[in-house]
Amino acid sequence: MTTHPTPTLISRYASGDAGVDETTIWAVEAHLESCAACRTVLTDAVDPGTRDLLDRVADGIATAIATGPPPVRRTRLRRTGVAARILPWLVTATGLMLAAALFEWTFDSLPSLVLLVAPVAPLLPVAAVWSRRVDPAWELTATMPRTGLPLLMRRTLGVLTAVIPVLAVTGWFTGHSPGLWLLPVLGFTAGTLALGTVLGVDRAAVALAIAWCAGVVAPSLADGRLPAILTDSSLPGWALTTVALTAVVLVRTRRRPHQPHQNLMH
Amino acid sequence: MKRSLDGLDEGELLRRVARGDRLAFDALYRRTAPWLTARLRRRCADEDVVAEVLQETYLAVWRSAGSQAQSSTSGSAVGWLWTIAAHRLIDAFRHRARRERVPPVQTFETVAPAAEDEALADGMDANLERALHALPAELRQVLRAMVLDGLTARETALLLGMPEGTVKTRARRARIALREALS
Amino acid sequence: MMRTVSVAETAPSTYPWVVHTEKLQVRAGRHLAVNELDLRLGTGVHGLLGPNGAGKTTLMRALATVLKPAGGRLTLLGGEVTGDADLRAVRRGLGYLPQHFGFYPRFTVREFVEYIAWLKEMPKAAIPGAVQRAVDRVGLTDRADSRMKTLSGGMLRRAGIAQAIVNDPAVLLLDEPTVGLDPEQRLDFRELLREIGLDSCVLVSTHLVEDVAVACSDVVLISEGRLVWQGTTGQLTEQGGAGDAGDSATERGYSSLLRAYRGRVSA
């Protein structure tokens, strides 16, 4: 049970009695802020002058409310606008994966397109969340304290949360082991961020996507079979690469935590 | 309807205000405005300024209730309401500072606490209270603005009408004095 | 609810100037748009004047920590911006309205300013009140919950000012803030500037000499990336003679100073 100030003290406080010493006022104020019961005591103790003032202000408020807009209820999803902006890119990535699954299902003579395309599927939306060309408020964002790695990580995780379920569905549909698409996806995302500290995230994403298509996708389509790096035996390699690249990102950004012109931003 | 509102805490009232409930808003005003007025009056002697700040504060509550209801803690604590009012009060001081100084409330002569005043609130133990009491008035005034009212050094400077450097110096001296008194 | 006052908050300000540049060089593309600029700004409203291409926007972007200086020193609120320094603390005290204010069209004004307040790392509980106050101060109260794509040019500019002032910045940088404002809004805006300038350092870049004459206490005149002249608004009006171009004493002072500077450079 907390100690409440006496009603007399509260009423002396409310009436502006100069005889109450300052330390006591301090204590009373700190208490009133959190105690509804004592605020009620105070409400009953106000002098007629204050009552007048309160009624006058209430009238003023009523007039202003009558002419102004009502409160607008907010939805929980406050920053959906940012998500909406990259929606086209997410849709593209999803479409790509679905098309790959369809192809794989139709032409079973081809190597698994789902596995070939999966690693680069999240790269487009990742590039989009961190591109000055796509983000209209880029210039402002660049001047904010909450910029750099934490914000990039947040947005990247957002993209992954949106893309991974699609991959899971297509992966399940075509019957591949989850590790074979999940680990390359994580590896490529980490790689984009790592390379992004040098080139800028959007350029890094495009560069990696092109490299993967030219170096792996095209040859394996020509050969008609999956490359060795997309078989079960290469899983430890993917896991190690992902961990190493994540470490690179953390180290590089730790060394220059909020550098103004971090390449991450460009 | 009024009956049902009486049982609600301020946090719940705010959530109703966010849905555009005028009755809930009026109930919130009836319950908190006397307290807010008393507190503002202890910081500003000008009745018109107090009325203006009060009106702006509650209009701000009405208009931003949708966001406010999400971020304010629930329950009956109304610190968020004071934060809004304090900033509006500083704005009023800013407004007038360019023309004429608003007469700030005079710093009270320190008087010894009467016996009945000694029953004190939670969050202030007897040691801290004694230490505060021993502080020179000008240090306590700065501490009150920054710690109790949650103002920044710049805002405190405007409220008390002194340079920001003085505010910082006094806050440092107050901190040292308190630390010594409490150890 | 008692607040903890941090040691940093009450530390004495060891810097004499809020904004201080020494031989600052900033590139815009390959071109050195700010060239060895020395500038010292304290509390107050400072007008940044100069002909087109003088480097006003580049200077603003460097002060806002968007562009990295190519040389020299830049100190904001006592923190060095030039090196690999941690800019977080400095950035919390900044407000910036870019010349081209990019925004999210589907956001309402309130949502956008709240988002910026979050990016500025303001305490979560303080954000709704601070946003409402910023919106009220720029006179957008009635449009606070309108989507930004439905606003007129002048309203967007005011929304831009609202996001810049939401954190009560100690350094406020406004690049062409009066573009699109009608005469009445311009008057309100000047009043707001004067109030903010009581306890903050405000730098307003503008091509309207008249804005400076009325709203600013000091004038900074730059040309070709260098400081041409710095002084009070009153001193600026004294610079002009009857023979100088311009419709007002301020404009005549402006053109007289620029002419004299060009004479010195070409000589």
C-alpha cells in the first residue's frame, strides 16, 4: 500500500498555497501523476476560480472539436506504406518462383528450376528496400540516427519473411529438401549485404543475380542437370558461407557504425 | 452511460476517445483537467496562458488519440498527458518570449514541512526527500524541470528564463549535491 | 514518472558554435560545389543567400550529413562529422528539409511524421504528442490525416517542415522552405521560424531575399562555394547604395555585395 498525501495537503496544493514547501510539492506531483484516487480528491477540492477556468476551456474545446476533424483510428500496421512500396518487387519474386515451379512440374526433363531460381528470388525485393532510386524519402532517411545496419536488417528480415513462405510452398510442391533452397537463399542474402558494404545494396544484388544466372543457371540448363553446389553434399558449404558472410557484414558495419555515407545507403 | 465510464481507467477512456467517443473524452477531461491545471499553475502565473495551454493540450489529445492510444501505457498513469502539456507550455513561453516575458511563478521561500505534510508519496523515499530539501532553491528548480517535468536543458532554459549553460551547470551541481547527501 | 537525466545531457557545451566549418570542401558529382568554406553559426535564424549554383544545396546536404565532405572540417553540435565518427548523437539533434522533399504518397501526414520521429529515435510514448504539435505548428491540423498524395504543393512543403521540427532539433536546416507557400502561409512560417530560432540554430536557404530580410536575424552570402559575406540583416541593408539593383534595401545590399565580390575575384 502506498502512502497518499492527505486531502488537506492536496487541496493546499491545488489552491496554489505558497506555504507548502517545494520538496513536498514535488512529491505530491509525482504521486498525482500515477494515482487516480488522489486526482479525484484534487478534482473535488478545486476553488471556484479554477472551476470557471475549466468550464471556459471546456467550451473552447467543444467549439474546436465541432469544427475540426474527429480522431482517426490507427491500424496496428503502421509502417505498411513502406511494405506497399516494395509490393511490386515481392509480387515479381513470387511470380518468378511460381513460374519456376510450374516449369519444373511440366518439363521434368529439365534440372530443378525451383532450386536454380530460389537463391536469387529475394534479391530483387532486398535491392528495392535499400535503393535510393526506389525510396522517395531516401535523402531524409540518410540523415536519420536510426539508419545503417539495424534498419537494413529490419527491412531485409521483412523481405525474407515474405519470400520464404512462397519458397516453402514451391519447395514442398516440387518435393525438394528444405535445406537445398533455404540455405542458398540465406547465403545470397548475406552475400548481398556483405557486397553491399562496398558497392551499395542494390548494385550488389543485381551483380550477384547476374553472376549466379551466368555462372550456374545457364550452364546447368545447357547440361540438363543440377550443378554439384545444389546437391545435399554442398549443404555444409552453404551454411559456412552464410555464417562467414553475415560475420563480414557485422564486422564491416561495426567498424563504421553510423558513417554518413555508408555504401549500404547508396 | 456515464455510470459505465466511471468505472474505467484513463487508459481505457483514451482508447474510447480514439474511436471518436465524445462522452469518454469529456470524462477524461473532467477527471484529469483539474490536476493538469493545478500543475500548470504552479509553473505559470498567467491565467490566460494556462487556459490556452490546457485547451491546446486536450485538443491535441482528441486529434491524436488514435496514435496516443497505441503508444501510451494503459492504466491510470497520465504522464503522457503532462508531457503534451509541458511542451505546449514551453511553446507559449517561446511565443511570448519574443515580446514580453511571461511572469514565471516566483520561487517559493523554502519553508519547513509541516507535520501533516510529511506523509509522502511513493517514489520519493525519506532520504531523497531530505536531500532535495537541503538543495538550494535555484538548483532544485532546475532539477524539477528536468527530472519531474521531463524537459530538456533547452526547454528548461526557456521555462526558467535563463541561459542553457546555467541550466546545465545547475543540474550538474544538483546531481553532485544529491549524490553526496545520499551516500 | 520521474525521468532519468543523463550525464551527457547536462555536460557543459564545449563548443562555441553550433555549426562550424573550416575550409570545408564538398563535391557535387565531380565538381567542387563547396570550396574552402569557413562558416560559424550560433543560435538564431540564419538566411543562406547566393546566386543559383552557388553551392547552397550542396552545403545544406553536407550539413545534414547526407554528403561526406571532401576536405576540411565540419563540426555540428560539437561533434566532428568529417571522419568515421558515430553520427547517431549528432543526427538526433538535426532537422532537415531537403530541396526535393521525397515522401511516401500513401502515408497520411501523421503517419509520415510519426515514421520520421521513429527514425529519429524519439521515445515511443512521446511520439504521438510531438507529431500533433509539429503538425499544429505548421498549420496542417485539419489535414493531418489526409494522404500525402492529396496535398497541394504548399501543404507538402509544410508537411516537410513538420517532419523536420518534430524532434525539436538544435540544428534545423531548411532548403527552400517557402516554395509553394501563399503570402499568408509565408507570414505564419516566418513567425514560426523566429520562435524556433530562440533556442535553435536555423539555417534557411532561399532565393527570396525578402524572406531573409523579414525572418532572419543573420545572413550568410555565398558564391561559387565560398563565403562572400556574413552579418546581420541590418548590416546587409546598409551595404546597398542607390545605384544597386533591387527593389528593397535588402536586395540592393545583396547585389552590391555580390558585385563587389565578383570584382575582387576577377581582379
